[in-house]
Amino acid sequence: MNVLIEKIQQAHWADRVVTEGQLARILDGTPQRRYNLVNRALHRGELLHLRRGLYLLSSAKRDRKVHPFVLAQSLLPGSYVSFETALSFHGWIPESTPVTMGVTPGIRRQAMDVKEFGLFRFYPLALCAGYFLESVDRQVFVGQSALVAQPLRALLDIVCLRKVDVSGIMAFIESMRIDADLLAQIEDEELQRMLFVYKHKRVSSCILALQRELKA
């Protein structure tokens, strides 16, 4: 077995994303030696290269599965999982999503294709300062955490990203096949909080329309 793989396992990092700096701390010798060990592990398929400076042991060398939401957090620190990915996680839409989608605190869209895990896409949104993590929860997956949007936040993120004009509950039911009973559970207090999150008037109009319907 590659010395690098043994060192990662001995450090109890077998199920975690490892940085270039962490590899430097656990490996003796020169940077060239470290480079050679990494390349050898990559060539053998024992190590996955996620993006610049980030690595993960292949599934054959890990003790447990790594959840894609946890991986998303490592690929783009500060981001959170949202859109259809979060809705599927919460059981609000009937199908799973082939892409892990999230919101980035940056200003550029980013897409990454990760072996064994598939596509990851991160999108910036026009959000008001101080409200980036409003209605976003920390969820734990096999001992590791990730930030995931609550259902209402994920819905409104979709409206914001895709510039959808939503006139009320039926628009969500028809376009996304969301159960009317789930939408009816949304509290007015939740909607009121979300009025402060987005800069786009389109999202505010959607929130106000939902408030009127749910109060009727």
C-alpha cells in the first residue's frame, strides 16, 4: 500500500477531505517525495483529486461513505446546499436530483465533476447583507456536518436564481409537483423573515402572494 494512504488512515482522515497542507504535515521528506506519493496514489485509483489542493481516499480505502453534502461543503467552504437538491432531501419533491446544487457566497458560478460523486454546481444569488444563512440548518451525516437550506429557503432560492414569476401556491404544485399539504404548513412568520433575504422584487412578490393565499 502507498505510504501516503497509510499515513492518511493513521491520522484518522480516511473519511475526510484532506488538504495539501495536511499532507505536508503527515509526510516526511521533500515536497518532491510528497508529489511522487500523491501521483502514485492517484494513478492507482487509491486517491481522488477533488480540486486544486483537495484530496479524498477512494471508496475502496475509506471506512464509511462520504455524503455528497459534506463533500460540497469542502469543495466550496461557506456554501450551503439548496434548490432541488435540498427539496429532495426534505422530501418536498418526488425525485432525487443527479446534481448536488448549492449557493455560493462568491460572485461566480462554479461547476465541478468529482469521480464517484458526480456533478456539483454552485450559484451566487442577490442576497441582502447579513442574511446569507437565514433558514439554513447544519445537518449531520455520519458524524460530519453540512449546511442545508430549509424547504422554504430552497424554494425561494429557485425563484431568485431562475427569475421565476410565481403567483401563488398552484405555481409550485404544477411546476415542481410539490404537495399542497406541505406548502400549507409554511408559517407566516417564516415568510415574513424571508422578506429581508433577497434583493429581487420578484422574490418579494412571490412571498407576498404566498402570504395572501395561506391567510385566506
